[in-house]
Amino acid sequence: MARPLDAILETALYASDLDAAFAFYGETLGLELVSDARPRHVFFRLGTQMLLIFYPARTETPGGPPGLPVPTHGARGPGHVCFTVARDDLDGWRTRLAEAGTGIEADFEWPNGARSLYFRDPAGNSLEMAEPKLWFGA
């Protein structure tokens, strides 16, 4: 019997302007670039996880990179990703995002005491930074 899953290896978002996504995730958020294959995708590493940003029209049509039989995929409308951030770092991120011209849509504490910041990337995807205790207790 297979063991239960215990982590997400990669998460995908979609953006029609990969140059803006490249700048936002690489410069504003400071993520480590792993693959820049514009105009198809840009991929970033976060510790042991990957954030994949795809140009939607490129992943909805068959015939990806030769030798890689990845099925077509894609999404329409804004997606959502939540990044883990320590409570002591949230104010610093709020300042960094404001300095980069990124507006904060919400900054609040959940009933369990975890704090979240919500904002948007240039493609309109909903991004969140929250304390891990949002889902995993104190």
C-alpha cells in the first residue's frame, strides 16, 4: 500500500505577461530562478518546493518540449498560493511589497491567531503570506 502524501512538490500559476512575472517573483519576492524558458514558463525554487509560472496558451496546446510528454494543462482566472512566513517577518514583507508598488488587499489575524497578508501578482493571482500556524497550530 502506498504511503500517504505529505508535501506538495510544485504549484503552478498562469500569467500572460511572463516578463512581469519574472520581475515580480524574482526581484520583488526574491525567489531563486531555476528555469527561464520564456515565452513558455519561468520556474522558481522555494526550499524543497517549486513555483511554476506558465504562459497559459503555451500549456493548453499539445506539443511541449520534445521528449517531455507532459499533458496539456492550464487555468483561467486568478489562482492562489500562500507562502509560509514567520510572524516577525510579516511587517518587513509588508514594507518591501509597498516599496515595490504592490498593494496589500488584506492584513488580518485569523480566529486561531495566525496573521495573513494578501496581495496580487501582476497577472492578478491572489498571493498570501501567512504563519504556518494558520493550518498547523502553534
